[in-house]
Amino acid sequence: MNALATTGLPVQYGDIAAAAERLLGRAHRTPVLTSRTVDARTGARVFFKCENFQRMGAFKFRGAFNALAQLPDEARQRGVLAYSSGNHAQAVALAGSELRVGVTIVMPQDAPAVKLEATRGYGADVVLYDKHTTSREELSAAIAAERGLAVIPPFDHPQVIAGQGTAAKELIEDAGPLDYLFVPCGGGGLISGCALAARELSPDCKVVGVEPAAGDDATRSFKSGQLQSCHNPDTIADGARTHSLGTLTFPLVLALVNDMTTVSDAELLSGMLYLWERMKIVVEPTGALGAAGLFERSYPVAGKRVGVIVSGGNVDLKQICGLV
């Protein structure tokens, strides 16, 4: 799809460019790392966009800050609510503290302790729920209505999507045109924004989304053309335990993404530990999805320039130590 063919989509590249301006001096321009070992393994020239070095440890700060920065004054005074298993929670909490906006976060009781503690540390009021008996969307809507709060969803929001797309914008600006871009996928906010940026800045780039096999709703949706769901997927990739793509991200994924694939938890853990050991960077399971897709699925990347979004590094070390 060329740039002209994106005009009917709910987010445009201009939204990403505007988000990049808002994020100047607020978000880190995270490093792009390379590895001779990875290049030898894949036969490609691989560029890792390391959002594990982003503020609060994940790409989510980009979208959260972009959304909160555009709230009208009245909404800022009332405050906002977000629901998240962890990284979006921390991102909205940090953005709220930066912009002096009160934040309420709805989180599952089994959210990683490191993410729960960080969210509270940024000053958010945390409401816990049982994900097996309660719909986070319904609970969040009820609390927001009672308290008059603006809801900032984790992925299905145009300003959130635009903010996430700045990660790929920076990657391509720093690394140059790409032949492939591997992106973790949960609810589709990151891959939607990144695919839109890639279409504008590197139009021949093939964008591949990677999600856990236990939560393959986006892959099934992409391949069938019909929105599919997956209730409470059991995977170590806690940031990809979304039920389905959203009403905004689904059409963006269909229009802009070239392929979707999945990796097992065992393959994901192997890819994550490989990045830890060979590149000396701490990456959380969800953050390693793109790398695992590159390593484990036989895409024809030999001789190509390949980008990988490393989406986050907020690891619960006690939990990981129990897995290896």
C-alpha cells in the first residue's frame, strides 16, 4: 500500500509526526543496537529499536503522553482512568505525574509485582480486579462514569496509536530504509503505528506482527479478515494477553501489515534469554516477541536490512528465575 492509499484510515502519518514533536524532550530517543552474532545467525543486517530503555521501561510512554497531552483542561482537572496488565498502567501513571493529571488504574490481581509497584510509585490510584470473573472494560467504564474520568485505553485510541508509531519513525530515521520490520503484537496499537510510519518512510518494508501462540487472535483475525478473540490467553507474554484487536487497530492491521505469525512460550523464552546473553540487554517476554519471530520463523531475511522493535524491559525477575 502506498502513502496515498492510507487516507481513509483512522490514523495518518501526520498524526505520528505531530506526536513526535510533542514527545521531544519528554520521551527518550531510544538507542538502535546491532549485533554481529545476530547478523551471523540470521544472515541479515538487524537493527533493534530498544524501547526497553524508554521511560518507565517500555514503548507505552509514547502513546500515553501523546494522549494525555491533548486532553482539554477540563478533562485534565477531572483526571483519567486506564486499564492495563502493567506497561500501559505505568505509562499513563508517569505521563499523569508529568502533566499533573490525576490517574486511576484498573489492573488484574495477578499483574507482575514489579509493574504494580512502579504504577503506584508514579502516584496512581490502583484498583485491582479478578480477570477470571470481571471484565476490565466494564469495571473501568463504571468507575470512569462514577468519577467523571476520561478513559485512556491501552491501544484502541488514535492518539495512543500515533504516539506508538514514533518508535518506528525514529528507527527508520536512525537505521535507514528497511526490508523487514518485526513488531510485537497484543492489541495492535504498536504495530498499527509502526506499520503506518514504515509505509511513509520505508514503503518497500514488509511489516510482520508477532504474538504468542496461546493468544493468536490477531493472527487469526489477519488471516481470516474477520475479527477474532481469545479470552484470557495463558502466556508468559503478559503484555500480549489482550482479547482481540480493536475497532481502530483491526482495520489498520489489515491495511498496513504484511504478515502475522506466532511463537510458542518456549520459543519466546529462548529468544528473550538470547538477547539477555548475547546483547546484554534486559528484555521482558512481550518485548522479545519480534526477535523470537525473526529467529524462529523462516522469513527470507538473508541479505536484507531488518528492524526489530524491542517493546519493553519491565521484567519480574523472581518470576523469570522460576521459568529457567
